[in-house]
Amino acid sequence: MRVLMFGWEFPPHISGGLGTASYGLTKGMATLDDMEVIFVVPKTWGDEDQSMVRLIGANKIPVAYKHIYYKGYTHPFEKIEVSSKIVPYIDPEDFWKLTRSEVSEMRMLVHTNNEGKIDFSGRYDGNLMEEIQKYAVVAAVIATDNEFDVIHAHDWLAYPAGIAAMEVSGKPLVIHVHATDFDRSGGSVNPDVYSIEKNGMDAASKIITVSNLTRDIVINKYHIDPAKVETVYNAVEPVCLTEETNAVKGFEEKVVTFLGRITLQKGPEYFIEAAYKVLQVMKNVRFVMAGSGDMMERMIRRAASLRITDRFHFTGFLRGNDVFTLLSMSDVYIMPSVSEPFGISPLEAMQSEVPVIISKQSGVAEILTHAVKVDFWDIDAMADAIYGILTYPALSQMFIKNGKEEVIKLKWDNSARHVRNIYNEVIANHKS
């Protein structure tokens, strides 16, 4: 079985959990003898691991002078050109800042470089909505030039590409919902994003969600038939802790870590308020907020107003080994997300032998037993959990031992088999 898969980022060029999850699932599929994946991203950089997947950059595909038809456009594209600024997956808080534009429903003219290819910058700038449509144009070319059995599109940025590939090829489409705009925006949904998400869900033969929490949102907020939506939980890539990633603190205090985008969805303000409460009763602890986002400056100001900046550290965005270096220095990891479709970082923390505290409003809470679960808004419960783990070594060791044993069982191979079963069902139904 050959899968044409559309994503928005691929390691090492990732900016969040989407790229991590897409890569993990693809690696899991590579272990199955009857699976072959063609993975498409807007831009390839040349340093990606392609040992287990055929990776295509939309920026590498000649499109000039090809006739491309798909639903919604009544004329062929005869010369396709673009001065493009497609970006890796970004959080919606940044997306709100982009200038909106409308793409003609009749015809779209874009520009190519002297090789007949669309130039994708891979940086954060430009008009994202227009870039999504340009990605769809190239997707139609790729679908015309390749043989495959099923299409798989990861998250809303790639849904139009998946739809374009479906319409030129006649092959069934599966979409993968890693998050919805209801998660990202706190309920203040962008109508343009909602429309793209809804169109993708309506066009798909099957919808994969990363948790039952997300499945319920898809069913109730997007009015999708429950029979069409199936949950496939994420997993975690095995990590080998080395001397390079294991760091020496250089100080005696305990470390409590928040690792993620500093945005409304991730609940950073609850982390700071809980930190303040803990610091009222114990002084030998430091708090680290690792990440970047539109709420970072506000969080720095809040920490300053609480007079805890001497115990608080903002690292900025971390990737690769830096993540595991920080985790190796941590005594507690906390994810106080307001609405978290899944959440892979707690699994990485458990792998690194760090006790975790997660919000009940997260998909990963559905599958974890050896983690402390609190409501994101319950600052007192959060502070109590932090204090308990830091104060009682036996409690900490229990979570470390049982948590690591639990997370070892969460393999991408299992998720890949589940997705393969969905493909088989979709292909069989499509043929019949």
C-alpha cells in the first residue's frame, strides 16, 4: 500500500508537536512490510532523514506549463508562478497577526522561478491563507505524477492540499486532526480557519483524531457523523539519554519545568500562579518556562509583578537535545494546558525519568495512569502536587519508576497499525 501524505513540517525543521507526531507515525509505518509513504512538505532543506520515507518538497516540483484542474477552479493553470512565503506549522496566536486575503474561486495565477518551480521561503512571514492554496496547487501536480492508494493530510494547513490531490486522482482522503481552532483560540474561532477545517472534514472518507477529547470536538463543533471519526493515540519516539543530554545542574535547588508554546492554549499563566504559591512555602526551587509565543512578554511581566523572577527562568524555544538536557535537570514537569488535543511532551518527560503533572483537559490524560492529573484552573491542586513530589522522595520515585514502564509501551508501531487498518477500510469502501 502506498500513501501520499501531506504535512507542514518534518524534522529537524519543526516548531511543535505536529512535526514530531507526523514523523513518529511515518517511522512506525516504515516498520510495516506492506506500507510505503510519500511524505510532502512545502519546503525541504536537504538535511532531513529520508532513510524510511520518500520526502518531497513542494518547492522542488516543476509546475510551469502544466494544466492543473481541481474542484473550485474552472480554468486550468497554464503558468504557475509565486513569490512564496510558506512557513512551518505556527500557532494560531501568530496566525491572527497575518494579513487576510481572498483567493479567487475562478482562477489563481502564481509565479515560478526560472526552473519552473514555486519558491517556498520556509520562514514565518507572508500571507498564510494564500500560501495554503498555493501548496494545494503543487499538491495537484504531485498527485498527477505519482501512483498511490490513499491520501493522508495532517492538520488544517494541509487539508486543501489533500482535497486537491483527491480531486485530481480520485483516491480516498483521510485527514488527521492534531488540533482544532477551538483548542488553539480558546473558543474565539477564526472563521477562515474553521472553514478550512470543516471543508477537510466533509471531504474526507475518514477522520483520525489524536484523542477522544478532540473526537468530541470534531463531532459536536463541526457536526460530523461519529461513525466517520476514529481516535488513534499518539506515541513517543524512544530516546537514548547520553552524556551529551544529561547535564549537571550546578546548583542544589529543585527544578520545575513548563515546556511548550507560551500561548493561551498551553495555560502558562496557571503555571506562574502555581509557582508563586509553591514559593510561599519552600525556597529551594526554581521554575523554568521553556518555549516562545505571543504571551511570553505578559508572563515575564506577571512573574515580575509577583516578585519571583529571581526563581524564574525563561529559556526561549528549545529543540533537539536541548529539550532532553533541560528535562535531565528537572524534578517535575508540568503541562497545565487549557485544551490539549494530546500532548507528547509529558511522554518525553516520563522517558527522561521526570514525574509529570498534566491537566485533565488533555488527550494524553486519557491514556496515562502514572501521572498527576489536575484541572488547569485549579492552582491550589497544582501547587499541592508540585510541593508533594518535591518534598516526598518516595512519591517522586514511584512516579519515575512506574511512569517510565508505562511510557515504554506507547509505541508508534502500534499507532501505525491502527492507521493501516483505517486505510484498508477506506480503500475497500472506495472500491465498492
